[in-house]
Amino acid sequence: MTASDFFGCALLAFGPPLAMFAITVSSEPIRIIILIASAFFWLISLLFSSILWYAVVPLQNYLAFGLVFSVLFQEAFRYLLYWVLRKAEKGLEKVTTAHLANSRHVFAYVCGLGFGFMSGAFALVNVLADAVGPGTMGLKQGSEYFFIMSAATTLCFILLHTFWGVIFFSAVDEKKWTHIAWVVLSHLFVSCMTLINRYEAYTYSLLSSYTVLIITMGLAFKVAGGKIQNIPKCFTLIKRD
């Protein structure tokens, strides 16, 4: 039972992102480098959040305090990553494939996926360790839905970070402050909604998070130049000579 919990939750949380990585990132070495670099930037944001949390001793008992500043640090380092990539953009364009028509959106997507992978790993690693055993939750205390809901929330955040990356990078390029505000405020909202999970209100938390995910996905699709009429082409087999 514990092994089923472990593999089920791990595949739910990381299965779709790993498929995205295998299809869109793994074929290009430069994309792998950018993904690793973006994950490193996320780690630095976590380091700064941890330093602040340890420094302000009176507020260590308030989880919301650390959560809000963690989100702000993540968005600050998302901008710093954007700035670094734009400085190195000419060099990146030389080593990437020539047929890449929208390299800026691709790099933004890869950076977002890197942020998502790292945040998801840190969010779920302890939960997966507990899922291995020796027992499961729900027998004496805690909800039996804790593991599956944690995995679903982790998947949501990984996808959100991916879409946030596309929206944020494009918004800074075009100076669309409303899009930047959406990224920061939706990040704060979804993160704060996870605080109610302590009361086992998983339904409200997941519904609100996935609602934001759908809106953010649509906005990222529009920002990247996507068109609804082109969606069927994604599922059409292209014949090559």
C-alpha cells in the first residue's frame, strides 16, 4: 500500500512535467542548461527566504509571513533570471537551432519549467518520504487524501510556474504591467490558499488553484502567439519525406 502511494503520488506530481521535459527540452542541450540555471536561481530565492525567516525570530511562528516573502523572492529572482538571459541572448541564439522561430518564448517556457521542477521537488520530497511507510495516514489521525492532494497541488504549481515564466518574460519585454501584476498576485493567492490545507479544506484549495491554472494557461497561450484554430494541428501526424 505504501509503495502504491509513493509511486502514484510521484507520477501524478512529476509525470506530466517529465513528459514536457522529454518532448520539449531534452532534445536541445542549451535548453537543459537554461533549465538547470533557472532551478539554481529558484534555490537562491529559497536561500534568501530562509535567511529572512531565521533572522526575524518573532515571526517564525507565523507561516504566512515566510510564505509571502518566499513568493516575493521567487518573483524577484525570476526577474533577475530574465535580465541575465537577455544579456546573454545573442550568444544563446547562436548555439540554438536555426529553425527556432520564437526563441524568447521557448527560453521563458524552459525557465518556468525549471522553477516549477525545483519548487515541486522541495514541496513534495518530504511527503513522498512519509508515503513510503511504515504506515499510511487516515487510520488514527490525518486525512487519507493528504498524499494525493499534495501531489495534485505540486503538479499545479509546476505547471503554474511554467506558464508564469512565459507571461512574465513577455510582460517585461512589452512592459505590460497588468500581466506582471497577474503573475505576482496569482502566485501570492495560490500560495496563500494552501494555508487552509491545515484544516483539511483540500477541495477549496485545489479548486481555486486549478481555476487560476486554467486562466494562466490561457493567458500564456495567448501571450506566446497561440491560436485556437492551430490546436488540432498538435494532434496531427506530420508526414516527412
